[in-house]
Amino acid sequence: MTATLISVNTARIAPLLVNGKQTQSAILKRSRAGKVAVGERGLDGDEQADPRYHGGPAKAVYAYPSEHYPFWQTVRAQAQAALWDEDLPWGMLGENLSLQGLQESEVYVGDVLRFPDCELAVTEPRYPCAKFNAVMGFNKAAKLMVESGWCGFYLAVRRPGSIAAGQSFELLPGPRELSIRDLFRAKAKA
């Protein structure tokens, strides 16, 4: 299976207002032009404010299917119609990689995404938090992510290198025992 990398997104840690309290976050990812270096801990220029939940070898890179963006655009506009009528920019959901042609039901723990100059292994789903609600602009965003199962997935760096928007990549199947969607739904119910 071949899919496409639509956008590569990074962010530095910055203040974010969450439930009326100031906190630190790097969820506000923005698209990067050109090649971006991929090291064992993730993308060059990307940071994580809370390493308990994001980053580290097993969560070095976060990928999200672009096919879900129209849904988020619609529900965000419905929740805050006067404020959110513009298109969501790539990276708005906190993802490092905006992908086209690969969704949670097609991705399994242990699968590998082979890019021209690096390889990333699928490790686990992303579980949303209050920071996701803050960025989306309404308090039920995390709940909608759980209900839809449109969570995206974390990747470990199997082979460092570089990556760029517009690249095609190949999905190399792993053991195919547990899909990201099934794992997310099982843990979300627990």
C-alpha cells in the first residue's frame, strides 16, 4: 500500500490557555517547507512539553489522517461558528505528519511506514487531553475523538533520515494483530 505525506509539522513549547489556566504545550504545530531531519527522538525543530504523554522513543512522531480534517472543520465551526470559519491548517490536530491514504483501521501496531530516506514504526494510538479541547476551541473535542476513533497514531523512528511534504511512502505490514482503531477503542472503554 502506498500513501502520501501531505504536510510535515513541528512546534516549539509555548504557553497555552487550558480550562482557564496557563500551561506549556507544543500542540500548535505548523507546516514546514523542505526536508526535515528525523532523529531517534523525532523531527528536528519539534518539542514536547510533557514527556510523560508525548515524545520519547515510542512516541517520537505523531501521524494523523488528512481524511478526518473535514469532520473537524465542520464540528469546530458548529461549536464556535463566529470564531472558526477558516480552514484548519495542517498540524492543527497536533500531528507531526498529515497523511493521505492511510487511516486508523488500516494501520496495525508494528507496521512500518517506509519513506525514501527514513522508516517509522507504528507504536500506539494517540489519546486526547484537555489541550486538544483548548486548541479546537470547544470542550467536547476530545470526547468526539474518542467516539469517532479518529485518533491518529504514534511512530517510533526505526531508521533516521529526513522527510518532506509531498513524499509517497509505503506501508510495510507488521504482525497485523491489533489495529490502531481497535487498540484505541479498547483502551478508551477501559
